[in-house]
Amino acid sequence: QVQLVESGGGLVQPGGSLRLSCAASGSIFGINVMAWYRQAPGRQRELVARIDSGGQNYADSVKGRFTVSRDNAKNTVYLQMNSLKPEDTAVYYCNAKIVSTGLNMYDYWGQGTQVTVSS
């Protein structure tokens, strides 16, 4: 009964910017943590950035270039990606720990959005 829908991926040149969005909908009582992961071909999925009531955390590889933010009224998390590099190319996944209206907490994933950084 809960869905995460991502948008904003695409092809961009090195040094460019993209903004990803992920909107949660359904039987939501509250959202504890929202995060972005990515998975490049042949590599394990890795945490890129996360945001909760305590603040934001970033992978070392994206610090200073990526910014995660959240609109609680819209149950939406954003990832602003600047100064993109070819090594940022991956499928980006949204993740959220959501408390349902039945007061159970579940881990949800979006379908993934491709980000390709290439000239």
C-alpha cells in the first residue's frame, strides 16, 4: 500500500547537474529516514545520502557536490547533484523507512532511475 516513485534521472555531461525526486504515497503514518542509494554495473549498491530528523549524511565520494533535502508535507526526498562525474553513473534508488497507518515500520524501495554522466 506504499509506493516510492522516482523521477529526474537522465544523461548529463561531466560537470553538469541533475535533481532527483522521490515521492512516497499510500498508507503512511510517518517516515523516519529517507535515503538515496546507487548501483553501478558490476558493483554493489551503496549509500549515497540519507536524511532524518538528526540531519544529513553523505558518502565521502559525493560530499560537497550532492545535497539531500526533504519536504515532509509532500513525503518527498530530493537529491541535488552538482559537478557530476562519469563515476557517478549508476541506477539511483530511493529508500524510506515508513511507519504505516497500522503503526508497523517497513523498508521501501523505489524502482530506480538511471543517471548517466558522459560527454
